[in-house]
Amino acid sequence: MIGIEQEQDQAPKLSPQLDYRYEGIAKVTGKAKYAAEFDGPFPKADLAYAYIVQATIPAGTVESMDIAAASKAPGVIAVMTPFNAPKLNQGPPQPPARRSLTLLQNKDVAYNGQPIALVIAKTLDQAREAASLVKTTYAPQPPKLQWEKRLGEARWPKNPGKDPADNHRGDIQAAFKKASVVVDNTYVTPIQFHNPMEPHATIAWWEGDKVTVYDATQYISGVKMSLAKTLNIPTDYVRVINPVVGGGFGSKGSMWSHVPLCAMAAKATNRPVKLVLEREQMFGLVGNRPSTINHIRLAAAKDGTLLGIQHDNVMNASVLEDFVEHTEDVAKKLYQSGANSVTAKVVEANLGVSTFMRAPGESSGTAVFEIAMDEMAEKLKMDPIEFRLKNYAEDDPAESHRPWSSKHLKECYAQGAEKFGWASRNTKPGSRAEGEWLIGQGMATATYPANRSAAQAVVRLLPGGKMFVGSGSQDLGTGTYTIMAQQAAAGLGIDPKLVEVKLGDSTLPKAPVSGGSQSAASVLPAIQDATTQLKLKLVDLALQDPKSPMHGLQAADCDVKNGKLVSKSQPGKTDDLTALIARNGNKPVEAQGSAEPGESHDAMTTQSWGAVFVEAAVNRYTGMVKVRRMVAVYDVGVLLNQKTGMNQLMGGLTWGIGFATHEHGIPDGRNGRIVNSNLAEYHVPVNLDVPAMDVSVVGIPDTKFAPTGARGVGEIGITGAAAAVANAIYNATGKRVREYPITPDKLLLA
């Protein structure tokens, strides 16, 4: 088993990089199948379609449901309601989240849009039409809405997650009394919704007491565990399949209500059932990033030394479940300060359950905290980079000055500033114009934890020289297929193009959720261990083969290079692996591998870093914002694949533009309905909103974190990006907007 005790200066063994995405051809030719596109081992004519009926009030109970017309509608097979649904003996929700499911087990309504019935019909159109015929009578109750006007009701979260709801060190009050300069402002981030191209979708069918689901998920093992617990069946009776995911961004990291509802419908109708959420149903049923209100105070001495940092975070939480967006975590550890105090509280609302959303905590946290840092730098009349370097944390201030496994943020600042031309920036806000456009430049720090979990993998050397690698991971479009092929190939020194990769099936060796930017750091060390075990088996096979040139040698004298067994002491002695397999019955040779963080992981803090620079133009008459230029440099260890890695970092930066200037989910203050639940009114960046990007990585391996020397890149790209845009807008206009998104109306009214 591989831990993380490898020395920092040991260069990891890297495979040749594939210059294309492993599954790319299948995707662009339409051969790649997503969850809703599969044909199961059943006649197509047997497949039924389910459609969710949603509540139209935010709080109360369902008094009655008239399903007579719906039941008689063409093609309808069944209508499941709280009055006739199978009763479940479900246990507590399974990790990675504490999702509160609504599975027609009672008549309570907790939010507008909650599932209250399920129509199953022979076609999707028939199911949708019949759903519109269901007539519901409610007993409404006064809802808890407009949470931002009820901050007096803020309370400590019942379950804050891995981080405590409050954390204090040093004397924060004394720090502010001693300070020469103080920043004291409130910053707001809105509700945001995941909108992956592929909506959530499930196909379920039963074979006796066992159920199989094709499910659009970031965590096949999590769905397997949660579905078994929910349906009260053995875990081994559940199989989850999901070879490709059309984006998830956190929303697919948990099992939501539609998955067991689909399985329940399949059981009740004794036929396979497909349930696909429509775009409008993606707003509320499957989570969102909560809105946060952040009171941030910074205390500094005249020379720029931070004496105190205080960040009090309040956010909306569903009446069903507390979910905490830890925006205050950034304030705990990003910079050194004499004293530090952070808190996180929630206000209940009749809204859907919040959940993980790309870089949860750090994306919202850097979006607000890095504006406060910019404001302090201005008050001190210091360059924003100089101010950050003045308070550079050489070790982790939140964990008793525990060392970082690796940190090269200074290099990110220096390289980014040089590429961007930061030294020539106009320091006076509103002083640069090009016709009707005001031009500004801003920067911010990016950061995200480097996470790693236990994982397993299997490898096989196949007849003919090809190789197989499998792990129960997922590929959300991040490039997991590609780097798995590279890592497996590296173990035997073969071309990655000869490797067949399989993932997305819960029958494969277990891997963690594809969330927290941990798949690469978790799965690849397991593959590395598996190929090590495979090499030992191949050496043993050769030593026992009288026809092998390696026969009679010592195992310690044998190695595998370039697809051949070689003698270390006698380089002329080699045995081609393909020939070795052929001589021994053409049978595949298989090995299992596993890896997990070692004990030394607890003695260090693992974190990734970056610096983002933005040039923005703001129209002086309309307030329209154009991001003209972005430069970003990251310290993420080594980049395992240039194409897929850069794709992830650029995607995160693009989302940062959306965070800063576009995204805003708007609940109706009267009934809790999301009024902009479509991509026409819930705005995200399009091609014309995104400039050319200059993105690079420092590229220094972090082998104290993982033997591959790589840290995840799926989420760090969004961190810091929104604040860099916001700071550039301020530099352009002299108008400081502290509530996202920064839309033209806010700039015109500022």
C-alpha cells in the first residue's frame, strides 16, 4: 500500500502524456452514452418513463390529490403519491452528504418544487401530460422566506460538517484597538444553481431482489450505499453504472430524491423506468450554492502587518437540512495575522437543500475576502501584491503553524505579475479610459485544499501487449480516463494508447467521490500500486519460465522498462512482455492495488495556490462589463495532462467570470418559487463573455502529498477569479460593489 511519505525532492515517475482526450472521439461522434441514453438488458418496449409532480406552495401539507384524470390519461401505468407510495424503512442518509430526501413518505411540504407525486407512463410526453392533470389540495402554512431580512433568527448549524461553526485565536478585540487602519464591510454572494449540460437522470430496473441503475452521478459508490440504505436492501444488491458524466459541479455528488423514486417506480410497476429531470427541475430538486452574507473586518498596522482578521458568515439553509458554505475558512488560513476570529451561522428558509458547488467555501470565500484585502491595500497605499506578501503565511496559521506539504504562491504572484504587466497598472481608480470604456486591472489569490482519500484499482496485462485498468471512479469531463491510461502505461513503460480504461461501475474496485478535487490524487496512486504488484507477478512468471532469458536471475535484479523485462546487472538480457504472456498460455496477468494518505498526512496541511490577474472594461454609460484579459498562474504540483488540466483551470476561470457578473438565483419572496429557473434568465457566460486566457502552472511536484506529485485542479480555477474581476471593475470605475453579481444596475447606482 502506498502512503505519502515519499521525499519532496524525489521526482515522480510520469508517463508520456496523451495529446488527446481518451474518450474524446466517442463523445464527438455520439458513441459515448450518458445515463439517460442506455439500453438495458430488457426489451425497449418495456421501458416506462417517470415524471415528477412538484409542490406549488413553499410550506404546509398535502390534504388530498385527485389523480383520477391522470390515471386514465393515455399511456399512464401508475401514479405514485404520498397516499399510495410504498413505505420505506430507510436509515440515515449516507456520505458524502447528509441529504434529506423527499420520497412520498409523508404529506409535508418544505419548499416550492418539492416532489409530491410521480407519474409513470409509456412515453415521456404521456407522463408529462398526465402530471399536469394531477389536482392537489394543500393546507398551507406561513413560509419562512426572505431569509436576508430575518438575520436575527441566525443560529449555529446543527451539523456544520468537517469544520467547526466558530474558530478563534488570539485577542481579536485588542487587535482592532491597536490597529492604525481598519476595513469593516459586508459582502454578499447570491444563491447559485448548477447547470451541467447533462441534467440529472436515472434508469432503474429490478432483477428479483437486486436493482441496477444507470445514474448521472459523481459518486457511484455513494449512490450504491445510499440507495441500499434507503430501500433497506443489502449493499451488494445494488449496482450503479455511469461511464461518462456531462458535468456535475457538486450537484451530482449526492444522491437526490429522484434516484430512489425511480427505483421505487420500477419496483411498483415491475418494469424498467427512466426518470430525467427537465432544466427547470434542476433549480431546487438537486441542490444549489446558498447565499451568504459576510461581515469582514481587517485590522492592520501602518506598515501593512495584519493584526486581526474577523469573518462572520451567515447563510440560508433549508428547513429540511443544514448545509454550511464555509466562506470563512479562507480567512482562517490564507494570510498570517496576530488574531483571528471566524463564525458560520444559518437562517432557515423554505427552499430546497443546499449542497456542494464547485470549490464550496473557497469560491465564495475568496470572492468576498479578496475584495476586503484589496480595500485594505488601498487604505494602506500599498500595492495589492505587496500587501499579500507582507502577510504571507509560511505555515498554516489555522492549524498551530503546521507546515504546508508544499507552497509556491510567491512564484505564482511573481510569474503572473510579469506576464500580466502588473507593474504598469494605473493605481488610481477610474483614471484610464478608451473612448466610452473605463479600463481597470485587478488581482486576487486563489486557493483550495489538496484532498486525497483511499482508493483501489485493478490492472491486467492482456495478450497481444495491451493493458486494462479499472477503478470505480467517475469522469465528469475532467480527464480521469486520460490520466488513468497514462498512469497505468507508466507502470510498464508502454504507450498509453495501448491501455483500455474502465470506470463508472460500482462492481469495480472502490474509489472516492469525484469531488473536492481528489480523484487524481486518490486513484492514480492506487493504479501505481497495482502496476507495482503486476510487475512483481510478471517477474515471478518470467523467473519460473525456462524459456525466458530472465530464468535463473534474482527477482531483485529484474525490472520492467518499455514493455520489457530487463536485467539490471546484465542489460542485454530482456524478455518482451507480450512474448512472456504468449509462452504462458496467453492468459491475462492481473493485480490489485490500493492507496491512502499515510500517517504523515496529519502532520502537514495540503493546499493548492494561485494568482489571478484580470483586465476589465466598463462602459461609462451602460455599466456593461467586459472581461478583456485574464492571466493566472497556479501551484498545483505537476500537471498530469496538459490538455485536460488546462481545460479544467480555464473552465474554473470562466465560472469566475459568471460568479462575478452573471449568476443569481432569485426565489420569489412570496412563494419561494425560483423565478429564473431556465438558462434564458439564469445567466452564465457565453463565448463572447470569455477573453483569451494565459494560464500556466509552476509545475513543482508535491510528493509529500501524493507519490505522483500532483494535486487536483478541478476546483481551484474558480477561486480568486470572481474577486479579481471585482477588483478590476473597481479599478476601472472607482465604484466598489460588494454584492455579487456585479451587474450594470449596481454600477450605475453606486
